[in-house]
Amino acid sequence: MTAFGPADEERRRGVRRMKLTATGLLLLVAVVYVLAKWAHSSGAGAWAGYVAAAAEAGMVGALADWFAVTALFRHPLGLPIPHTAIIPTKKDQLGISLGEFVGENFLSEDVVRQRLRAVGIGSRLGTWLCEPANADRVTAELSTALRGALTVLRDSDVQAVVGEAITRRANAQEIGPGLGKMLEKIVADGGHKRVVDLIVTRAHDWLVLHGDSVMDAVQGGAPGWTPRFVDRKVGERVYKELLRFCAEMRDMPSHPARGALDRFLTDFAGDLQSDTDTRSRLERLKGEVLGRGEVQDLIASAWTAVRSMIVSAAEDERSELRLRVRASLLALGARMASDPGTQGKVDRWVEGAAVHVVTTYRKEITSLITDTVAGWDAEHTTRKIEAHIGRDLQFIRINGTVVGSLAGLLIYVVTQALGA
């Protein structure tokens, strides 16, 4: 339990002042009683008897209420009277009772639903989110939370998870049929022709620049018994034919080789979808590629790039990410503020979440109260509670004195009237 602070000390001073007031009133009626009894015995008149009766009953009421108030916090006069010092001796039981009271009256499903339904969270939240300043604030808080989460996460852990997830998903999904359909559509739409154009153009340009290398390669592969001039002629012939072939294929959209390539790609797309052997080979190739360390490193490094991109976007107030989040919040707020259906959905979601929490964790919540109270020091708890409610309890003593005096006076009056 927390130590006494300045506010607690001020409360204790107020309790002491009220104690002095209540005790002073008790002493006053005691003095009045003594003087009234003396006056009555001295023949002062009948009035003295009425005053003495009232003062006597006032003392009884004051002493009874003093005993009741004092018994809450300590043993009156230090005597171990049963059922006194209730708070320090029954502290744990009070904590249990308080926990049960909170659980039954504040954490019940009906109470939670009624209270949340009366609040109208959906409408209020929508009205609040409609304000641009509030949307900006929520966007900034979400960005801060996102940056914090990405900072806390270790790159190595996330990279391992991402790599394992991608690899597992790729291994579980056969890619042959999908690739076949995609390739079939590309060939049908002529989308591959630009790739062919690029390849044959680059091949022609390379042959122009590396003619000597091509001829040397052809000559180097000739048999050793053929004359050199024959090898040179063959190399030149092969080079010219390759150059001519690439030039014609580059410049002629209807070149037979292009048609042959189209038919090959069409047949290959069909095999990818229907030929078991082709699909099995592709799956083995996929496994070999995914298993290479370079591919795993590439997959893992993707997280670093994504994280850097997200952090930069979250830090930049004018980034597309934050602008879109802000716009979404404003749109959501407008819907929640004006659409009863959306309000009802939000209210039901909040109610369901709150009910789930209180019904699932009610025992844990109430045990927090009971365990906390059980951990408090009995004497410190007593002084703390007395500092908070002791001042009001002293009014009980004052009221007991006044009510007791009036009751005693009434009883004396009735007694005198009946005796007369």
C-alpha cells in the first residue's frame, strides 16, 4: 500500500479536529449533566430534571457511537473486546468480500452490456474521429506504435519466420499448372514477342562485336587433320549464317523460327498443365532453387527492405501510408457518426469484447483486489482508511450525542406525563 502523502496527512489533521469536536461535545453534555443534577438536588426546579435527563441520554448516545466508531479501527481503551478492531483483524475477509462484490455487481455480463449500450460508443467514437485533429492524433499514435513494434522485433527472427513461411508455402503449392496457364495466355496475347525481339537484337549486336571470338570457337572445335584455311572458311561461314539468321529473325515478324518458338511455348504451356513428367521436373527444380542459400538470403533480405520502407513511411507525416490511414479514419468516423448500422456493429463488437474479458478473466480481476488487500499492512491500512472516512464517522458521534439527548428528553417527558 502506498505511503502517506501530503493529502493523506491533511485528511488525518481533519479527522483529529473532528475527534476533538465530538469529544468536546461529549464533555459538554457531561458538564451539563453534573450541573443539572446539582441544580435539581438544590431545588432549582423541575426544569433541571429535564436537562439532566437529556444530558444523560446524550452521554450514553455519544459513548455508544464512540465505541462503535472506534471498534472499526482498534480495540476501545486497548481492551481485546470481541468483534472490535474490525478493519485490521478482518482485512483479508474484507478484501475477499470486496472482490466478490465487484465481481457480482460490476463484472457481470448484463451490467457490462447495459452500461456500454447506454454509452453509445460507436456514435461517440465516430463523432470524435470525424474531427481532423483527432484523426491526425490517432494516425500519429498508430505510426509511433508501428515504429516501436518494428524496432522491438529482431530482424533475424522475422527473417527466419518469413523465409520459412515463403518456403513452406512454395513447397506446398504446385506451380506447374499456374505457370502453364500464365504462359499460355502470354503466348496467346503475343506478350512474349517483345522478349524475343530483345533477345535476337542483343544476340545480333553481340555477334557483330564478337565475330572473331565466334570464328575462333568454331575453328577450335574442328578436327586436327583438317587444313587451317578450311577451318577458317568454315568458321567464317558459320559466323555469317548466325549473323544472317539473327538479322532475319529480328527484322521479320513472320520468320519461321518465331513461329516454331510460338509452337514450342504453346506446347510447353500445355505440358506444364497436363504432363505429369514435366510438372514433376519443374517441382524438383523449384525445390533445388528454393534450397539454395542465395535464394534464402534473398527472401530474408526482403524483410529488411520492407521494414525500412514502412518505418520511413511511418515517420513521414506526408507519406502515402499516413495520408491513407488518416483518410480511412476520417471516412470511418463519418460512417460511424451517421450510419446506425455501423454504430450497431461497433457497439456489438465492443460489448462482445468487454463481455469476453470480464467473463473470462473475472476471477483474475477480483483476485487482483483480494491479493492486493491481503498484501497490505494491517496497521497502515487501518490508518489509511481512517484518514479517508474517519472525519465523516465523527459526525456519527456528534449525531449520536444530539439524537440521544433528544430521545432522553422525550422519554423523560413521557415518563413525567404518565407519572402525573
